[in-house]
Amino acid sequence: MSGLLVKIFISAISIFLCLQFTCADKYCYKDEEEPYLFFATKTSYEFIYNKSPLEEVPGCEPAQIWFVTRHGTRNPSDDELRPLQELNPLRDEIMRNHDLRNNGELCYGDRENLKKWQLRTGKTMENTLTSQGQSEMRLLARRMRTNFPSLFREGYMEDKFVFRHTEKPRTKESAEIFAKHLFGHDRISIPKGDKNDPLIKSYDACKNWDKLQDKSEAFKEVKLFEESNHVLSLIGRVSDRLGFKYNLTLDKIESIYDMCRYDKAWNVTATSPWCAAFSKDELMVLEYLYDLRYYYKAGYGHEINVKLGCPMVKDMVQRFRQLAAELQNKGQAPSGRSQSSPRGVFYFTHSKALLMLLARLGIAKDGKTLTHADFSSTSALGRKWRTSMISPFAANLAVVFYNCPTGREGPQVMMYLQEKTVLYEGCNVGLCSWKSLEAKLASIADNCDLKFCEPGWSSAPRMSSSPLLLLSLVALFIASYLII
């Protein structure tokens, strides 16, 4: 009998040690040395941007920087907050699945992390920048000053630097923090943001684009991917891993995913316990799902998205045309010190606006239209339209106009996405002749308007409706005559 008690005691100790220190054959996300860090539009900028100083362009000096950036890492919106708050009871159910029902596959360490988890945001913090988002703007400004010192060495002058943000608090705060750390003080003139800004948030003023968002046909490829074996298998595997005997809904899976990626964006050095719900392959599936959504919401999937990127392209081209004319008329003054054009133009906006701009410029365009059938582990890493890379928090496009008095045929332009050189088509390792770039973008800039946004607008002459108007007036006249 004593031998049996010894065996029971040893078994109990083994189980206890297994629970405490994780059985060797059970995977623990918390111990993952190379976790997957690419979470579509909620990816942290920290994992994406180019950490090397930008190389100088020999024989040239920057004369103007035209800069568009998405706001820094933010707290959830009101619509996102409720599903995240509902993760508290789900977490408790996951614990019961493992501890009481002996279901689930989370290791002891991941379960302990999940037990300690708390949602540290509330409605009063809705959509505001987090401390990480503030840091992104601060450090981005300092790196810009370091990379282009000649543009900023004379300090801030209101007529030399243009700032503009949308009406949202997160873009306003992003602009203020960026400006303060670009110049070392907060005495910067930043106009109040406009609602439905037709330049830096053109889609908000576009009724036809808004209508498109409600059409299921416009997002059929997204729906087909949601119903694909990739996603259905993911739902089943995640449900099993969390200890459920039934499949969770895709909405619930996405809430878990949102919390995972928010946690990681808010604290880049910490481990999100909710990320333990997914394998690396499953995170790649979810990343593709969100890439598809933004492809059809703000990218190449619909022509209207591309057209909505033209106002900012027009603004950039017009500013560079004016600058080029000034430099030519003034003998291409070194560093553009005698130019009347601004040295810096800074726009603070949102992910969709930036994606539309990239699409209008032809950046991150794959050789074919993305569909539900195009996902694979290879395509997940190799496609160009990857929102983790092109539209993370604090994503930005800097276009720099270089004055090149000697050694080159006229001014040059470089584009930097996430502080990495854009290998733009037709340019030499990213360095574009302004003459050739202007020729390429002229048709976009010179034919840009938002008339297509109005319901019922037609390219036909408006006088074509005048016969109807005339008939109506005649009928009204006859009716009034009969009444008299």
C-alpha cells in the first residue's frame, strides 16, 4: 500500500512540475524567441521602419520635403472597445476549459499571462494616442531633422513650413508632437483640422465611395476568403486551442486578434497573452484577410479608391512645379535659401488616405489583382500589397525634392516609405529626375477633381437635363392656369 502511495505522490509531483514549468512537448508562446510581428494596419512602426541613416544624394541638397503620415499608435475606437471588453468573460471561460474541463492546449505560462491580463483603456481614451504613439511621432521628427539638417537648421518660420491635420484628436496630437520635436519648441502654427478635408481625407467627402462600402458585391473576395478552408480551419484550430468544444465565431476570433495586435503595438517589448491563441501560420492568414479588406476598401481593388488618391498627388506636383520654377529663375540657389516655397509640407492623416495615395502613385502594386484564391505562405511574405509594411501605425511617405546645381540633369526627387527608399518605376535606384517624374504624374495632377464622388453626377453636359426642366415648368404653368 505504501508503494502505491509513493507512486501517487510521484505522479502528483510530476503533474505539478509539468504545470508550473511547462511540459517539454507543449508549445509556449511566451517563450517564443521570434514571434510573428506583422499585424496588418495595427502593426507597430518599431518593427517596420528603416533604422539606418538615409544616404545623402551626391551633388544635391534637399530644397523641400513633402510628407504624409498616419497618426501614431492609438487606443481603440468606440466600435472596437466593446468587443475587447467582452474578452474578460471569454478569458474566464478559457481558464475553466483548461483548469476544470481539462480541455485546451495553452501551456501553463500562457495561461498565467492570460489570467493577469487587463484591458487598460476605456471610453474616455477613445482613439487617442498611446504613449507608444507619442514616442513614434517624437522620434520620427528627430530622425527627420537628422536626415535633412539643411532644411531645418534655420529653425521654424511660419511661411516656410506647412502643417495640416484632420479633425481627429489623434492626428492633431501627432502633428503637435511631431512639430515640437522637429523644431525643439511648441510655438508652431498648426491650423485647426477640417471635417471632410478634401485633400488629406478625400474619402470622407465622397458619397459614392461611402455607398460602395455598403455593397457586399464590392467585397466579395473578402467574403470568399472568410469562407475559405484557410479561415475555417483557423477558426477550428483556435477554438480547440482555447478549449472550446464548439467553434467560436469569426467576429470573436477577430476580437482576440485585435487585442493581440493592440497589446503588441502598445508595448513592443511585452508579450500579449492573446497572441498565444494563434500559430504563426494562422497570424499570416489573418494578416492576408485584413490586406484583402484594405485592398478593396482603400487600394487597387476599386478604381474609386485610386482616384481618391489624386488630390495629394496634385498638391505634391503643384508644389514641386512652383519650387522648380523658382530655383530656375533664381539661378538654382544652393539649399533653396532664397526660395519662397516652403521647405517642409507636413500632412497628418489616416491609414486609408495614405493607402489611396500610394495606390495613385502606383506603389506596392502587385502584378495581378489580389483575390481570395491567392493566399499561400509564400504569397503572404512576397506580395507587395502588405499593409503591415505599407500602413502600420505612424506609416509615412516622404517625398524629397533635391536641388542639384552640378553633376546632374536638373532637380531630382526621392521617395521614402517608412524611411526606406522607394524603388520607383522609371527611376535610378530610387532617384528620379524631376523632369521625368513630372511627365509621369502630370496627367494625374492636371485631371484631378472629385466630381465622381457626387451621386448622379455625369460627365455629360449639365444642359442635357434642361428639356426635363422646361417640361416641368410648362406643366407647372398649365396647372397654375387651370387653377386660376
